[in-house]
Amino acid sequence: MPLSHTSCVRPVPTAVGIGLRAPHHDHVMAQRPAVPFFELHSENFFAAGGPNRELLDALRADYPLSLHGVGLSLGAADALDADHLAQLRALVAHVEPGLVSEHVCWGAIDGRHYNDLLPLPYTEEALALMTQRVQQVQEMLGRTILVENVSSYIHFTHSTLREWEFLAELSRRSGCGLLLDVNNVYVNSVNHGFDPLDFLDGVPGERVGEMHLAGFTRKQGLGGELLIDSHNRRVDDAVWDLYVSAVRRFGPKPTLIEWDQDLPDFAVLEDEARIATEHLYARAAVPA
């Protein structure tokens, strides 16, 4: 019998959570591990009934939750998908999550979805569009959302802003928060040749509401080094170092371990969360 919907809003704590994926559902339900919070991909739970909704209701009774969207395509030239937005609003109203987030990207045009988070040109035109879209979503949901920086493998020659300038101004104009994906900052710094510390310096720390950590894949023999945001391995040492720098600059923030492909035993994710927790608190008081 499905659980009844009762109000149980739980803020996401300043701790290290884990992104929960389907292969680990049974383990989490059976073991109820001591994880501070779980993050779920919003679109996987749009259906109003069935096993996923029962899982969701059981989780929300025991854990703070964050909903992380991957399909809204905020930066597309097309208007936002009204049905998608309505389903997201219904899900947020049901779950009452501590955090709701999406990506600074596009991924659909003319009704076709590309199953990827594609980068935007960092221009005033794109900034105005993203500002309007974020405000539209926030008004629809009745709450502030976080937007995440994405990994990218191309850049647009007509961009007039650096990525961090774009994010800072988007946050200022729309009132949204930022989900700082530390792995994506490092991946892009290698792929596009900038200092990742410049990125951190350009981000308004008071707007950062969450940080993400994940693993990347290193590609060689392509005429230069290329990093792929693959989410299929442990966090790289260089990303841990950058995370330490982020915590020193911004203070402790809710942090998430992401792992989406080639999933290992849940214990491996718990170990990654343990390492992040040590950095989160051990480094927080160290001056930058």
C-alpha cells in the first residue's frame, strides 16, 4: 500500500550525500545506510504511481532529498516544454525537496532531445534568455533553484564572457543559486586551457548552494589532452585538490558524490563520501 503524502520538508544538510541510481535502490531500501541526503534525477520520478513513486515516498520519510533535473533544456531556442515543467512542479510539490537544480545548457530543439547537456555561447543574448528561463521556472515552482555548470568539449568563438562571469551574472539577475560542479570546472580547465582557480575566484560564494564531485576519463592521442565527464570512476586527485580550494573559498556546502556509469558496490560511493567529508570539515577553517 503506497505511503500517504504528509509534509516532511527536510533541508539538505551541510554534509556529503550520494546520487542514488536504480542499481542501488534495493540496497538502500534494505539497509537504510547512514547517508546525510540523497539526490535523485527528477525525470525518473515523473510518473504519479508505480515502484519508483513508492521508493520516493519511502526515501522522503527517512532522508533529506535533492531533485536534480537533466531534461528541461533551459537554454534552448524553443520555449520550455510546458508538460515537462508541469510534471516537475507536481513532483516538487509532492516531494518538498531540500534543493531543486538544473543545468546551464540546452539539449532539445524542435521537439527532439539529444540526451546530452550541450554548452551555450557565453553572450549577452544567451544570458538574457537563461535569465528569463530561470525566472520562469522559479515562478512556476514557487522557489529558488540552483543551476549547474556543465562540462564541455567545444567553445564558441563569439562568446564575450568567461563561463564564471556568465554564471555569476545569471545568478545576480535571476536570483537563482549555483550548483558548483567541481569536476566540471577541472574538466573544462584542461579542455579549454584556463586556470580553475580563476573560475573559483569569479564565482560569488554566497550564491553557491551545493557542490558536485565525480570522476572523469582521460583521452589521449587526439592532438592534445581531453577529459570526459564520464561519472564512471573515483574522483581524481586533481579534483580533490580543487574541492579543497573551493571549500577554503566558500566554506562548507552540501556536497554530492555522483556516479552514473559502471556503478560499483554502494560501499565505494560511501568511501568517496567519507573522503569528501574529511575534506569538507578538515579544510573549512584553513585560510585561502
